[in-house]
Amino acid sequence: MPKLVSLYIRHTIIGFVLSGVFVALLMYFNVANLWHLVTHVSGGWLAGVLLFMFNGIVFSGVQFGIAVMSLARDEDDDSRGRRQPERVRGLADALAPIPVPVRDDRRFPR
């Protein structure tokens, strides 16, 4: 199996485990009376499953994003993005203003 696929599967599983812990804590501390709603309302189990699934999708996406961003390699020198602009000869000439003629009768007709 390619390394990227195994990385994705591993971090997706980690995200769903975190989702399970999060939903379990929500139910245990009865946030917004969720425990009562899930256990005493018809179809409440579906709300619990959907809460787990949607949080799992979000947590696994964030987990995989963090994993991918941490794979970055430092192939540059040790400047770490603090590069100095290159010196350009004649920069003052390149930035000199250019006069543009404007006819007065167009702006202020008489």
C-alpha cells in the first residue's frame, strides 16, 4: 500500500476515535440535554450516530490536514522565508512617473 494511502487511513481512524471520545464526553456531561434526547426520543439513536459520523468527518479531515502540513521539508537554506529583495540597478528609473496628457475639454465642457 502506498505511504500516502496508509497515512490517510491511519489519520482518518485517529479522527474517528477522537470523534467517538468527543461525542461520548458530550453525552456524559449531558451538554444541551443530549443524553436525554438520544435515549428517550424516538429516533434519537440516529441523531447520536449522525453526530458521531459528522464529527468524525470533520476531525479526520483536520487530523489529516495537520499530518500533511507537518510533512513539509526544509529544502531551502536557513533563511526560513526571510529573504531579502534582490538589488536591481536603475530601480529609480523604472519607477519614475510618466506624464499622461489629459484634455481639459473632456472633463469640463464649456
